[in-house]
Amino acid sequence: MELRQLRYFLVVADELHFGRAADRLHITQPPLTVAIRRLERELGVQLFDRTTRRVTLTPAGESFKRRVQDALAELDDAAGDVASVSTGMSGRIRVGFVSSASYTAIPEALRNFREQRPRVQLVLRPLTSGEQVEQLLDGDLDVGLLRDPGQVPGLAMQRVSAEDLVAVLPEAHPLARNSEIRPDDLSGEPMILFPYRLMPGFVSRVLQLFDGQAPPRVAQQAIHQETVLGLVAAGIGASLLPESVRRFQMPGVVTRPITGRPQTALYAARGTTNLPTVDEFMRCLQSIGK
């Protein structure tokens, strides 16, 4: 059964006249008649009652007409959807992001993107940098927002924003009285850090501050910034986090700038996905703060 046969059938079913149907289809009547007869043989039913004076649909023909109309409408919709996806006007993209991006880059990027592509579904996944790298390379993510990732073969990176690192201290800590914190002030202090395997770039950036000094003593590891803040408030230790963490205003926690104002950067990464929707989302990320 061919798609052409089904379209021929619908025109004949609408016109109930083979001559007029042939004119609409811009073909001669004999091949149209042959196509309908072949369709009836393939189905094993008679679709039309034909006399010298008129053509009518059989009950089987009436039922088949409804089903074919629905099927071809679905097919036309599918073709339209495919075209819309290929031009970036619909579809979906999967976006991973570190916790700090959820209140910095993500809100503005989402607002801008939805204005440009309202029919595109965004699947958002809170993930650490390490988890995002794995999923981007495996093709399970289209875009990732990572903290200090460094270069990763197979991924294209673009810097989105940068901000200062700050010391995060229990408010009763002696260092909380200082207006700024030197890295060596924290040498040997109990610290709360992210697991290296999940945030390798960011942890490396933090440890760089202690080159040539006693490294911090890792008292506890945590994955999310909110968890880190809670542990700091409980007096478990201090931490180093992006300056935007001040937006949380966690009771029992103070933040202080670090001498030299070392920075941490947020990057957008994409794998091999080559879709206009991904291009547009990367542009929205690039325009943040401009």
C-alpha cells in the first residue's frame, strides 16, 4: 500500500466521481481507476459502489475514509513537527547545571530563551560538573553549566560569567572579625569542600590558593552549596564558595572577601548535538550580563 494510493482514495471519496477526482489530481482517469482497484485488492474489500450513473462509498469505504483522514493528518503533523525541530522552533533540549547557576545564569537564560523559542521544551537537571561532563560525552545532555571545568576533549566550552571566591565562615569563628581573609589564614583549618571527582575544576581552583602552604583539612564533603552553608552554620568548618552565595543569607554564616580577589568562572559546555535550539540557548547564555 502506497501513500499515493491513499491520497487518490481520499480525493475520489470526496468527489464521488472519478473524472473530477482525476482533474483535481492532474492525472488521467485510467491510472486513477487502476490505483483504486489495486488498493481494494490489497485490502480485500470493496471501497466504492460504481454504476454508470454514480459512485458511492461502501460502509467499508466510509470507515476507511475516516481512518485514512486521521492517519494522513497525523502524518502531516509529524512532517510539520520535524520541519519545526530542524529549524529550532520546537523540540527539546536537556540542560545540566551546577547549583550556583540555578540562581545566577539559569533564570535569565531561561527567560531569554523562552521569549525566542516558546515551543521548545527545556529539561533541566541539577548536576555537578563531573556528572555533566559524563552525560555530555555520552549524549545524555545537550548543554551543561559547569564551574571551572578546564578543557575537556570532545566538548566545546564558552565562558558565561566570573565572580570572586569568598571565605564562608561560622559567625562565631575568630576569622569572622577580619575584613578580608588571606588563604594562609585558613591553612590547617577544618574545611567543607566538594568531592574532587564531582567538582574537579572547582576543587582544584580552591586548592591552588594554598600552593606552598599547609593545605586545608577536609572536615566534611558536600555536593550542594546549600548543604555546605548548613554545615558551616553548624560550626563543622569553613569553606570557599562563589560570591553569589551571599544571596542565601544563611543565619549563623558570614562571608569575607579573599586577599587578591581570586575568581571562579562558570562555563557553558556542549557536546556533539548540532541543533538550532542548542545554538540559541548557547547564545542566551553568552548574552547574560550584557
